[in-house]
Amino acid sequence: MAKVNLSGMSVEALMDLRKRVDETLHKRRAEIEKQLDRMGAIAVVVRGGGSVLKGKKVPPKYRGPSGETWAGRGAKPRWLVAAIKRGKKLDDFLIDKSARKRRRKRRSKR
């Protein structure tokens, strides 16, 4: 394939090149999907990767006077906001680290 000097191209030429690349990619994708259909394979489209941590539970970091807890993620709960307005400090609600449940460490696969 010939090398193209992109920095020396005009904006119009770059837009044309982009259009041709998109068309070629769409054609190639259609060909591959037809081949998969002929083979009986199910085409799965994977789009973007979400965060690995999304949906993972974390141990609570703060505990309120009535036993309610907060992990320290997201918006502050109403009970905490109200207590801070009354003059309390965020550190007053910290759960002692030694009292928290110990999380199991994963063993590395070797």
C-alpha cells in the first residue's frame, strides 16, 4: 500500500480520504457478516467497554447514628448532610478500619 503524507494534504483531501476509508470499512464489514451468516455464526457487536468497577460492591466507610452506612461513593446521603449542617465532621462517622470485614485477596494466576 502506498504511503500517504497526511500532513501535506488539504482539508478537502483529508475529508475525501476519510469518506473512502469509511466506505471501504462498511463494505468489508458487510462481507464479513455475510460470511458469518453462511457459516451459521451469530454476529455479536461489542461496543465500548464499561468500567471494570461498575456495579462492584465496596465495604461501607461511614456509619450513621441509626446504623445507616455509606461507602463514600456518589452523592452524600441525607443523614450525613444533615449531621454536617448540625456541626459534625465527616471523620466523626468513619468506621474503624479494623472493624471492617476483611476482603479476600485474589491469588494471581501463574
